[in-house]
Amino acid sequence: DGGITQSPKYLFRKEGQNVTLSCEQNLNHDAMYWYRQDPGQGLRLIYYSQIVNDFQKGDIAEGYSVSREKKESFPLTVTSAQKNPTAFYLCASALAGAYHEQYFGPGTRLTVT
Amino acid sequence: GIQVEQSPPDLILQEGANSTLRCNFSDSVNNLQWFHQNPWGQLINLFYIPSGTKQNGRLSATTVATERYSLLYISSSQTTDSGVYFCAVEDNYGQNFVFGPGTRLSVLP
């Protein structure tokens, strides 16, 4: 059963703590993406990776970090430096970049208090 | 970079009505996708349609690449069609996707 999984679905953290969001895909896709969505808003790109061991900053990378040690995994760490981390986070993948169809995971809702 | 606009921003329909959503983009594209974001936040792929016309049940889409727009048609709308519809195209470097701001559709019973 191919797809993209994100865990957990809901995450609660205290201010000042780092938190890591998981994203795993078994579609054998090279490209993976992290987006942030605030209530009633569109998607904003945080980080993307076209290949293992390589990743690039998106439009709103400040306060976030990623790694891409395995093709199927692209975890996102929300650091304490992110000023307003409460949001809905979506992970996506595509076969080999933006000329291919993009698929999304179910998302993680992060609440920081 | 490439700009993507969607119209209308909000749409309210009675169940059974038809609707047309529009996506305009500022440059030529090789990839255009339509997504439906359901009330739980999941983005569902509707169409991968860089050009031409496709149909899937009550939904169909047409992209006129030379005129830089795409249309999503929803016929005989149902309450489960409610949500936000996004179109997305590739950026000028073919690495990332550029999303439109979305059309929020509410279908009333």
C-alpha cells in the first residue's frame, strides 16, 4: 500500500522545545517537500530535497531544519528559534522534481503553548 | 517567479449546482495539478493536467497552456465537495511547486 505517512497527527509542545515531525514515503520518489499552512491560508514551502543527502531552503526556512539521510524519509525539526510554530505541516513527494505529480501526506497539526 | 491566481476566492453553492473554478498562471508550464483539501486538511490529487482535458466522474478539468489558464468543473455538486481547491504549477527552475491561494467552496444541503 504505497503512500506518504506523517506522524503524529497532532502534536503539542511547550514553547522553547524543539520538535521533530516525521515524514516517510514508500513511493520510491526522489523529491520531498515540507509545507506550512496557517488557518485559512495557502501552502508555504519550508524546505525541499531533490535527492538523498541534499536539501534546499524554501520561502520560510528560518527556525526549521531538515535531514535527508534516506530516500524514504525527510524529517522536519521545528526549533525554538521559530517564532510562531503553531501550524499545520504537510509533507509531499514527487518522482523527480516539479515536472512530476506531487502527492501529499495527511499532515501534522502542531500546537505550541 | 511564476505567479498563480485563482478565482473566485470563495464560492457558495446549493447541492446539485454546477461550478467552474479558474487558475491563471503567468508563464508557460509543464506541470499543472488540481488538489482538493478536505475539512481534515488532507490534499487529494484531482488532476495532473499540464494541457488538454480530463474527466473523472463529476469533475473535469481543462488546461489551455497557450493562454495560461486552467479550469476545474464540478457538476451536480455534493456537500462532500466542500473544502479548498488549489492549483499548483512548477516554478521557473522545475524544482518546486507554486501554489495558488485557493478557492474555498461550500456546498449547502
